[in-house]
Amino acid sequence: MKLEFYKNNWGEDLSVEALAEKAASAGFAGLEIESQPATEIDLQLKNISQQLGLKIIGEVSTASDYVLPRRDATVDEHIDSLREQIQALQILEPVFVNSLSGCDAWSDEQNLEFFGKAIELEKEFGIVITHETHRGRSLFNPWVTQRVCTQLPDLKLCADYSHWCVVAERILEGEEAILASLAKQVYHVHARVGYDQGPQVPDPRAPEYAYAVEQHQTWWRQIWQAQYERGDQITTMNPEWGVDGYMHEAPYTQQPVADLWDLQLYTLHEQTKQFEKWGGENVE
């Protein structure tokens, strides 16, 4: 099984060409990009990505203007939103689509209705759709996610467990069985490290956050093992360190405590080493 990294455009004020060149030169296999309404930009992104040998993961958010869902949107409005964005992404020929799906205020019945219809959309478009474990969305904690996945074993997850740490206000001690079970339905990983008071540690190299880094590493190794046993040939990871309140800043000056690109590159290199170590220990 091969590990591929995808670079997101979150926090980057770069042209399409510059973003793609930056990712390619650093060894990324592709880009994870939010859907674009402008066809001209899409075509430009597709062309430069193909020239540089980069693949594309499309990223969408259902029934929202950005990340959080519209609170009054119905299940069908979320499904319609998902369908429209997948249609718009077809021009990019994405390897799969990652979705921030649903609403954290929904009942189990609403969640099951939405994700059941989302699985049908996968069949309609013939493309994998992963659903991210994101705050504000249906899969905002492990217990809701477990209930949904138990009923819908074909549902595919994007694991961004940093969100769950802050939602639960702990590194999910005592929930090992749930995380091990959910690993079987994970198809994509967002490799940001959260901790009990936030979705992003200031710096994963700082010794005071070693406990959080090791816990996330345990989850990622579980996912790799589950994917290997499933027969996957490729596992994908986005070192999605971000800005927009995620990055810690000094008071008054708002100077970031770390460099965003540095964190992303560190994660790429560190997870390459961790993957090789895991492979050497677990894969014949």
C-alpha cells in the first residue's frame, strides 16, 4: 500500500499555478481543493495539475456558504447541494470528493436519511464520497458517527479526529473500541493534531503536546492497518494545518506561533517515516 499526500489551499494566497507548483515541488501527489464556481479557474487548475502530474481531491460543504451549515436547511436541501457541487467538480476529474456533510443539530433519523441518500449519490456519479468528522456537521463526535456507521456500513469517512478532541474535551480516553471500529470505514485522513482544548496544537514538535501527537498516530496506524486489510492500494493524507483561528497567535500582535507551510512539510516528512515504520512492522 502506498501513502499519498494532498495539499489543501486553505490559508494560501497563491495563484493556481503557484499553489500547484508549490505542492509538486514538495512531493505532494495532488491538491485537495474546494469546489470553484468559475469554470475558467477550474480549467486552469485542471491543466496545470495535469502538466505537473498532480491529482485532485474535490472538497465540498453541504448547504453552506463556507464551513458551517445553514441551520434551517432540510435533508433534501443538503443532498441537492451535494449533488450540485459534485456535478460542478466533474470538470476537474477528481479521484474522489470529500464532504463536510449535514448538521450537528440533526436527529439520528435525519442523519441516516441524509447519509443513505449520499451513498446513492456515490452510485449515481460513480465516485467515492468521503464524509469528514468535522465540528458543526453530522459527524461531529465519535458516538453519533458510530451510530450512523453501524447502520450504514458502506459510508466512507474522512478522519479528522482533531475536531473530536475539542468536542469531547479529551483525547478520547476510554473510546478505543469505537475508534478501532470506525477505522474500517475511513478512506481519507486529515492529519492535524488536536488536543483537549482545541483542534490544533500550537506545534506538534513541542514536547508538551507529545501525548496528543502519539494518540493521533495510534489512530492513523489503525486506519492504515484497516485499509491494508481491506485491500486498498493507496492511502491518502492531507497535512491540513490551518489558519482562521486554528493557528495559535501571540496576544496583541497576532503573530502566528509557527509557520503554516513548515507544519505541513513537517507532517509530510514525519508521516512518511511513520508509514514506513508501520509498513516494516506490519506488512509482509
